[in-house]
Amino acid sequence: MTKFSFILVPVCALLFLSACHPSGNSGLQGSDPLVSHIDTTVNPGDDFFHYANGKWFNEHPIPVSEQSNGLWQIIQDTINAQVLGICRKSAAETDAAKGSNKQKIGDFYFSGMDSVSLNQKALADIQDDLARIDAIADLKGIIQEAAYIQQVANSPLFAFWVGQDTKISTKNAVYIFQGGLNLPDRSFYFDTDGRSKTIREKFVSHLANMYALMGYDPVSARQAAENEMKLETALARASRKREDLRDPHKNYNKMTVEKLSALSPDLNWALFFERTGLRNLDSVIVGQPEFLQALNAGLKKFSLQDWKNYLKYQLVNGLANYLDDKTYRESFSFYATTLSGVPEPKPRWKRVVSQTNSSLGELIGQVYIAEYLPAGTKEKLLEIGNAIKSVYAERIRNLDWMSEATKEKALHKLSTVVMKVGYPDTWKDMSSVEVSRGSYVKNVVAVNKWYFNRMIAKYGKPVDRTEWDMFPQTYNAYYNPSNNEIVVPGCNIMVPGFERTMADDAILYAIIGGSTFGHEITHGFDDQGSKFDAAGNLNSWWTPEDSVKFYAKTKMIVKQFDQYVPVDSLHINGELTQGENIADLGGIVMGYEAFKKTRQYKNSEVIAGLTPDQRFFLGYALAWMINQRPEATANQVKSDEHSPAQFRVNGPLSNMPEFYAAFGVKEGDKMWRPDSLRVKIW
């Protein structure tokens, strides 16, 4: 999702009013959604997630074109329908002024919907790129082409970007991290369970099929596929485990360009930087030096033809969604069906709308906020966000394990947290992007180049702290420790089931307060965010004694989540997921404390037969109402920093005595934990 998994964190940021009724999804209409979703055959103390959501899951199976179903899918369908309206309206205006937002949105959408032209062309629109790779005669050509593919399609060899220097947050720096793999994580290359073995076998078959589409004969295609698997396995072996990538100190190795070249001389960094447009580069931040050394050795170990095949796959696979149906379906069969269990592709209009929104979301967002965001969106978000900040300050002041010196710095950091909500005050200038109706893939490439060049242009310039990394119509939120900021896009204003009225505070403070603001603020004080000071610099500001106490508590939550088994025999990786688990626990605690200050809670208002506490905890479960295919869950457990939805509910709630009281959880219930094992951090 993002380049920094520890910066932009996907969370459920659901808010109070839906802007549009989602077509074809009536499951949340009618009676109170909290009550109508309850599965009374489940003991809430055994599995609150399925108790709260089970009836809805039973009545709404996962669509064949999706890897999951639930609240997020309903809201995403609503957003897609809204964006579809913008795309169709723009495409219908064939006389729109060239270069206008309508012309670009309309032509981009039209080019993606023109399946006849796409299938006639097959790979013709990227044939020149493939021919250029075929003509490579030496390693210099490999580096040149890798630089080009980084701009237009994918990240061959390694991950590369320009962004804030984590130790000097006012400056932009160049980052080089391990990468270049086409499976979701290094573990997929080595794990010995049956599912992993099957994935590796199917990956090689997929590679062979892709090479065949590029014109290779069957024997050459299979050989190229097997050699690429060996090449990627070598890169995976040199890659750090995902949990080790969470330590910002260990993954910060600043060095001069001269030292970088000495570390990996065959990578020809001068040529790479020249081809990407970087000028006057003096230093880089290398995440994993040992990976670059292994990559450097691999350039000689594997043949030139192996590397040419690798680059061709990187290019075609990175652009497969925008080419003919055969190429798209081959990519889908592996990355969606094999890895996530999705049987069938989405309808073309959904795929094209999603890509138009992804590529031109900056332009679509300007229309979206005018037509779909309710008045007062920003104000309501800020109201709840500030309530959470206030509660967090109270909690910090009353901590019994933190010293006064660290409390003072923590409160200062909290007070300086910036909340960007709704939509940006200024928009990125995309006037130089040229879009036509002639080629879908060339439109995507043009936009990719624009974003890449914009990123490169940041080097040597001050950091723009007003910039957003999401669109107003992006159903997500994030905390950026380098800016000490929370960003909540406006479309998160939706809660299906409350289309015509505002949800009660129990739901608002569970979802907006807990799953969004509380979660994101906690990221500023989780096992990684706590390493960044108020100015956004990677800087230890805790006393040694406080750090010891803090990490003793985080070890408890690691141990708790290590015990959960979401699918097959796969355990959650508590070390990998601890940042999100800490944020979930902190978020729900802060949301609850803020809710206790509302009129609904103080007046003990009963709604639909539910007490305020019961509605609050059911509202939190509603925020995570996601039913996912087992293949997708297995993929998530092995490669994602987030625990599956069931455990993002049951995990934190099993640490809250208020939840126990609300639903009569007692010893012997599966979620019951003795007080000595309940995690209490913030």
C-alpha cells in the first residue's frame, strides 16, 4: 500500500453519515444494524467478532470477484459508484477542452473500457520496450532498463524512492531498500507448508505462461521461468525478514554515493541516478546493505539473458492490468486466485474506475468533495479527533509506569500532532500530464512517469508538510511519524445503515474515535512511533527506565497475538503485527474514554435494547466487519503487518474489563484472560 509500512497504516476509518446509498447492498438497512447483525448462537465471551457480525456474514456470502465481504466492501462499492458517475459524465463530454480535468478523466476511463482495441493490440503498445530489453548487450543496459521500469511499471532489483529523511525531517532524502521480488514476502520462497509449496509451483507455471504471451516457445518459456525462480530465491535469501524491517534504526544506513558504489560496484549507480533524473546527489539512505551486496553478486552469477527475462516480466506484470484480456487474466489467475482465492475478476468497469481513481484521483477528488461530501465533514472529524487528543493527554498524565520527564515530552508530542481531515487545501498540479483515448497502458505509463518525476523533483527541496498522500475518496487513514500528523480523507464519513441520520455517539466514538483517531494517535507512541520526537525526527526521547517498562508491556501483546491461529496452522506473527496491535488497543481504550464524556453515556441511554457500553463495543466490531477467504487470510498472516479482522476485535477487547462487564465475560470463556495477562499500555 505504501512505501513505509510503518508510516502509512491502513485502518478502519469509518465515520457518521453515508453520502450515498450503496446499490445492491441492503444488508445494513432497516432495523438497527448492531442488533440485526448479531449471531445469538455464538457466545460473546468466546468470539465477539462472530457474535457481533455472524448473522450478516451468513446472509451475505463473499462475491466471486472479491477476496472478502463486509463493511469495507460496501463502502468501497459506494465510492466506486460515485467515481463511476464522475468518469461516465466526463467521458460523455467529448468536446471537453483538451488538458481539462474532464478531458483527462473521461479519456482515461474511455481508453480502459475500450476492450476491443485492447485485445486487438495485445502487447503492441509496449513492444518497443520489450524489444529494447531484448537488445541489451551488457550489465549497463540492465541498469538503464531497470531505471526506466522503476518510472513506469514496477520496482525491479530494489525499492527506490525520495522521501523525508527520518533523522532530519525537514529534508528529503534518497532511499534504497531491498526489493525486486514478485511474491508477497521472502517467506513464500522458503516456507515448507503445503500451501507455500503449491504457491511456488504455480508461480513458476505463471511465469512460463507470461513468457509464452511474450512470444517465447514452450521450452524457452519454462526454462526462463525456472531460472527466474532461482534468481528471485537468491534475492529473497538476502532479504531481511519482514519483522526486522520494522526497526527504523537498523534500516537507516546513510552513506555517500561513493560508498554506495564501493558496496555494489556492478550496479552502476551513477548511470541509474542519471536515468532517473537525480542530479547533484551526495548521499543515500540504504535500508539493508547486505541485500545490495548479494544483488551485486547476482548480477554476475546469473546470465545476462536471465536478467533480461526478469526485466521483461517486471515490465509486463507491472502493466498487465492495462493490457489485453489474456495478459490480464494470466496475472489475475496467480495474484488473485492462487494468492487470495478469488475465483473471478471484477467487471471491467470496476477495474477501470479503480485505476482511473488511482491514477487521476487528484483530479477526481476535486469533483468528489463538491458532489459527495456532506457539509461540516471537516468540522465533525476535528471535533472527535480533538476529543481523543484530550483523553490521551489525561491518560498520559495518569500513567503509573512513565516518569515525569518522559511524560512531559510525550504530552508535547501529543500537543503538536497535526490532524489533516477531509481534503487538502491545495491540489497537485497535473496540467502537464497528457491523456488520450488511444491507449490505456500508455495513459497509465504517462501518469506513472508524472508521479515519479514529481517525487524525484523533491530531492534538494524543503519538505512540503501540507502534502497529502491520500485522496479525499480514499477509504483509509494514516499516521506519518516524520510529520507527526494524522490524515483522514473525507470519504471516511460513511457508516452504512445510517444513511438518513447521524449514528449515535456510541458508534461514532467506537469507529471515528477508536478505530481512526485513537488508533492513529497511538501509532505516534507504539513500538516504532515512540522512537520519533515531536519534530518527526528519529530520536530517542524516552528515559532508559521508561523504555524498559514500555517494551516489557509490548512483549505481552506480542505473546498474546503469537497464540492466535487464523487459518490452517498459521499463527499470527506477534512481532510483525505488534505496532498495529498496540494501536488497536490504544485506539479502543481512548475511544471508550472519550465516549464516557458524551451525553449518551452519562445518561445511560438504551437504544434498540442495548446499553451504551454494549453499543460501543458492538460498534467497534462493526468497524471490522470483514469476512475474508482463507487464501487471502493466509497471505495476510505471512506478509502483512495487520492482524486479520477477527483478531483486531477479539484481541484488544480481551484486555478490557469494561468489555467483560458489558457482555458478562467470565472465566472459562475463550476470550477471558486473567488480570495478570491483560495488556495495559496507554
